[in-house]
Amino acid sequence: MVAMAPAGRFDYLGLRTMTDHRTANADVIVIGGGLVGSAIAYGLTRHASRVVLLDEGDQAFRAARGNFGLVWVQSKGDGAPHYTRWSRMSAERWPGLAAELLEATGVDTHHERNGGFTLCLSEAEFLDRRAMMERHHRDAGNDGFEYEMVAGAELRRRLPAVGHAVYGASFTPYDGTANPLFTLHALQAAFAARGGVYRPGRTVGRIAYEGGTFRVGTGMEELGAPRIVIAAGNGTPRLAEMVGLHIPLHPERGQILVTERVAPFLDLPTQNLRQTAEGTLLMGDSREDVGFDTATTAAAITDIAARAVASFPILRDIQVVRAWGALRVLSPDGLPIYAESESCPGAFVAACHSGVTLAAVHARELGGWIMGADKPAAIAKLHPGRFDVQAPRT
Ligand SMILES: Cc1cc2nc3c(=O)[nH]c(=O)nc-3n(C[C@H](O)[C@H](O)[C@H](O)COP(=O)(O)OP(=O)(O)OC[C@H]3O[C@@H](n4cnc5c(N)ncnc54)[C@H](O)[C@@H]3O)c2cc1C
């Protein structure tokens, strides 16, 4: 049950709470203040003057707070070149986003884009990887897709600390990293600096659509807007049903280890291990289907550590100081989902499992569409309709 605010009351942020369903408090309400919702909300401030961002708060399963900080292209979109292109477009826009956020907020996202490696511990892994890189190259067509497969002395020249257990690696120049927590903070600060209203501690429990206005109930108040964006991570499917959208998402746990600070020895990130600007090493990450359980397990931690030590034997004597589990936001094919409801036009959904990588396109490419322009061609195939199963012909 949503408590209605008394008529005419102004809340502490100066937004008038709704008393009439035809009244809109905002041009657009974004539900979910993780990386996806915050990037979209920030981008929307270019297209609308009254943008409100509602977020559940610290009790939530926040993927944004658990991630590895890769801005990664080389593993994205095998068999789905439109997803590779979308990821690459974001990686290309990231330097501009990082500079803009730094200028607007003074927060350095620690973004770097100098390329990255995926290590292969056996010849079989290396050959599989090479075949995948070749598919990316073929599928990219005129866009081109540069990659290198490196092994032996060349690998050791470029990654001097690599262990003899590593057979080889793929490299692409498109990959990079950013600090995910600083990125989230910078997006929210820049959003506020452009006049956006961020409201933490608001769990949206109800969305109703009447007369072209969405009424969004948080239990503390009810807000109205002609447009809403549901970007609530693993909380999205339940909210999306309220606007007639079936969004199939499931959580997938990933565990990550972080070590004490050590002297720099790894200039470039690898897909499973990277050194942060502060000197700590992040190692990950597992892929576990365990529902909404964010616990860590000895088995996954041991596996991650063993692979890390095999990759870089220098790690044998370095202390792990923390391990955590977090939940990815995964669709059945692992690709993002972007949709506008047909039954409730003006209600949008955005969900993906690469919120750091895609932050730049979320901030720059979706705002126009949400405010009424055509859907960007780049995301045309990322509609949830792709999961509809045709009934077999009898
Ligand atoms: C182990 C791990 C490693 C990862 N590594 C990377 C990486 O290297 N690079 C990369 O690009 N991505 C990575 N990711 C993925 C990235 O973290 C996620 O894509 C991203 O955080 C998802 O962001 P989100 O905003 O959709 O979801 P979340 O971060 O989960 O945020 C959703 C928000 O919605 C809010 N919410 C939910 N329900 C409601 C409601 N009813 N009302 C109001 N608010 C609500 C929650 O409070 C939450 O803040 C990783 C994820 C994991 C788990």
C-alpha cells in the first residue's frame, strides 16, 4: 500500500508531492541508482530539466558496488556483433565521459584505455580464444577489429611477471578500466550538479499508468511523470511487469578477491586480474547460479587465487585482504535489454551486466530516445522480444 502525501505538501527536496494524477512532478523518473540508472539519469539532464532518480538504498543487491572495473570489449558479443559494436562505442566515448565528469565534479574515475589481455592457461584455451577473436574480426566487417594473439617470448616481453603456466593471451587495444565506485559517485554528483534530484532510501513498490502519467509510489510519497525509466538491476523484472513488460533477468554471483597494496608490476589489465591505481590487485571472478546469495565460498576463492598465482607467481607471497560476492544482472543470452512498453508508452527499461563498460553510451545515447526521439539503431536488436518463443506449428 502506498501512503499518499497530504495535499499540497512540499518535501525536503522542494518537489511538490502529487495530489492529482494529471500533475507531473518531473519530466522523467529513473528508478534505480546503480551504474545503469545513474548513467542514464545523468544523460537525461541534457534532454529534460526535471529528472528524478529514486534508489532503494544500501539493503539492495547492488551489482554496481561489487564489480571488477573493466571497460571491456574483447569478450563481448561473440555471435552478436551488434553488442560488440555497442560495447566498443562505449569504450570509445569513455575518455570523453571521464573528462566531463572530472570537470563537472572534481571526481577522477581513474579511467584508462591502453588495451588489455585475456590470459590462456593452455594451448586449447589459446586456440579457442584465437577462433573467437577471428570471429570478432570477421563480424566487424568494415569497422575492423584489431587483435593480437601473443605467446612465448613476446608475451613475456609485454607481461614480464607472467608465469610459465600461461600459454598465451589475446590483446585488443579497445579495453581499459575505471574505478566503479568513483564512477558511480561521479555520475551521481554530475547529475545533481545539472539540477537532477537524487532520492536515496526510496523503494518503488507501485507504478500505475493513468491518462499518460506514471504514478510511482515509494511508500514515502507518490511522484508523477509522463516518462519513467526502470533501471533497477535485479529488481527490474518485478517493476517492469507493472508497465506491461516481461524482462527475463536472473542473478549470477561473481566473487572477487582484493590484495594488499604492492609495487606496480602489471601495467595493463587482464580479464581476471588487474592492478588498481592504489596498488591493490583485484582478482576474479566466478560465475555461479545461486539465486540472491552474495556469500563468499572457500571453493571459489581457492580457484580464483590458484589461477591468479599460476598467471603471476609473484602473487604467491601477497596477502588477500578481502573477498566479496556480488550479483550480476543477466539476461538469458547475456546481452543488454532496452525496451519501451507498448501498453504504457513512456515507460522504458534498461538492464545489462556491464554497467561500467556501457556507462558512456548509457549517458550519451539513450536520453534522446527516452525523451521522444527515435530509438538508436545500435540497440534495435537488444529488445526483449528476442526471447519470445514461437509456438511450434502443429
Ligand atoms: C562480480 C562482478 C563483477 C563485475 N565486473 C564488471 C566489470 O568489470 N565491468 C563492467 O562493466 N561491469 C561489471 N559488472 C557488472 C556491473 O556491476 C553491473 O552491470 C552493473 O552494476 C549493473 O548495474 P545496475 O545499475 O543495473 O544494477 P545495480 O548496481 O544492482 O543497481 C540497481 C539499483 O536499483 C535499485 N533498486 C532496485 N529495486 C528498486 C526499487 N524497487 N526501488 C528503487 N530502487 C531499486 C537498487 O537499490 C540498486 O541501487 C560486474 C558485476 C559483478 C557482480
